[in-house]
Amino acid sequence: MVPKAGITGLLSSYDQKKMAVATVCSHTSLQIFDGARREGFRTIGICIGQPPRFYDAFPKAKPDMFFSVKSYKEIPARAAELASMNAVVVPHGSFVEYLGVAAFEGLRLPTFGNRRVLKWESDRDKQREWLVGAGLSMPEKIARPEDITKPVLVKFYGAKGGRGFFIAKNYEEFMEVNPTEKHTIQEYVIGTRYYMHFFYSPLVNRGYRLSRGSLELMSMDRRDEANIDEMYKLGAQERLKQFGILPTFVVTGNVPVVLRESLLPKAFWMGERTVERSFELFGGIIGPFSLECIVTDKLEFKVFEISARIVAGTNFFVRSSPYSDLREPEMSVGRRIAREMRLARRLKRLDAVLS
């Protein structure tokens, strides 16, 4: 982990009027670059090899310059070059997954958010400690495959876009896959999935106030997940297996949703408790995060995961969502990150949002 003092010292060498927002050309980069430009920042797209051509189709979201590497693992060794461009890194799921948690923690560049959250996000056991300690309800954890007596969801550690996740109803079905990668086994909860996109600001003291700072609900989505969403067309899981199809949860797209309005107080309570507990565990989450939930027919929330950064489900809301529009029009999560950086720079409190 790069010491906070090291990042503060590096920031002191920056020309802050020329600060640039940098991220990997994937995941949520279009709205990150668009939002940064709308808030007056230059943008740097980190890519492998030649700049991706698809940015030419979206000129408002095309980075001002590309920073080409041979592989993402090369980024830490070239951090000084990015620092010379006054670059501030905005992490997203692909960026962290490509680089790896340890390498990202050691990246010698100012990073939006608290990078100490990465260990809590990437480790399923630590996620459970965080969320259950905050008072949130989670699906039951099954300790051993031999203990499976009802449908479970087997999930791997890290941000993988659902790749490799699978359902098993007993030990025999688990052994048909027999995963060797580090994983967790959770009770499979039947209900409606909601991915709630929050933003915590340590700088803004209005709106939905917490013990310090404030909480914003930016948007919500559901996910289209490869062939698992086609099960209803071909029949139950057993029938799919007869055709040689193993249902998977690979995310291929996102669908916007809104929550039943009477459930919003509970949603904010869960976001609030998540943030307040983070203060105690690792000094506080900063910026965007997503609580990924199932709401049962009894209107009970079960939180099955937290993503402690901008998530791909926010891409639908490049201009605004039904929630963010009630605070300020045309405010995406990407732009909200840049707005927080701009506010911190004006208040001379960049150390409060960068690590």
C-alpha cells in the first residue's frame, strides 16, 4: 500500500490547474471521460496497443490523449510518466481486475477514493464482515459443499462480471463443476434483483446527511446475464444440461430500474449503515459504490455483494437518472466523481478524496 504521505507529496508536485483524469479504456470509461470533460478536466485513456477506434464514434467521450502500454501490468512501472501529466486515476472494475488488487494498492499515482477499500471489496469474507457488521441482511453462507441441502449460488472472489458463477442444489451438482478458484457459497434467494448506485461525499454537508458528509442515490439497474436469462425459454436448469448448456451469470448488459418508492427509506438506511461502518473498519469509503440486493416478495432486502467503486450499471445514465435528476440535471456518476474532485481542489481538500 502506498503511504498516504507519499501520495500527498506527489500531489504537491502537480500543477493542479492542469490535473487530468485517467482510467483504462473499458468498463465505464465513456462516462468517466465525458463527465471529467464537462467539469473542466483533461482526460487520459490508458489502452493496450493502438487506441480503440470505437472512441471515434463518441467524440464527447473520447479522451484528450491515449497512454499506450504493452499490458496493463506495465502501468505501475510507468506511473511516473502519468504523474508528469498530472494524472489522477479513477478506478473501475476492469481496471482493478486487470491490474490486481496488490498492484493497484501500490500504484504510485493519486487515486480517487480510498484504496484501502479494495481488500474489503475483493475478499468475500471481509465483505460479509463489513455488511453484516453494518446491520445488513445477507444470504446465508454455506461453509462446505457437503453442507448444500438447498439451492446455492457459488461465486468467485474479485470483479469478474459474473464469469464462472453457478447454481447448485446439492453436493453432486457442485462437484459437476468442482471449482478450484477461491469461491464462496451463498444461499440462493428468490426475488427481484436491484443494483443500487450510491455516492458518498465527505465534502458535501447537505441533502441526506450522515455523521460526516452526505449520501446520494444516483441510479439503479438490473443486469442481463448471458444464458441464465434465457432459462425460461428452454426450461429448467436440468433441461438445459441435456442440451449441453451450463447456465452462467456473465453480465452482457444492463437494464434501468426504479425501486418501489416506499422502499427508498430502507435503501438509504442500508447505504448509510454501509458508509458509517466503513469509517470504523478502514477510514471510510469515498465516492461511488453499489449495494447489490435481492428484494423478496415480503419486501425484505438481502444484500449479496458490494462494489466499492463506479459500476457498469451506471452506463445507462450518462446524462441523468430518475433519482439524480431530482438533485441536478445531467449528472452521471462519472461526472459526479469529477465534480467531487473539482470541489476538493477549490476547497484545498484533495487529500480528503484522493489516496
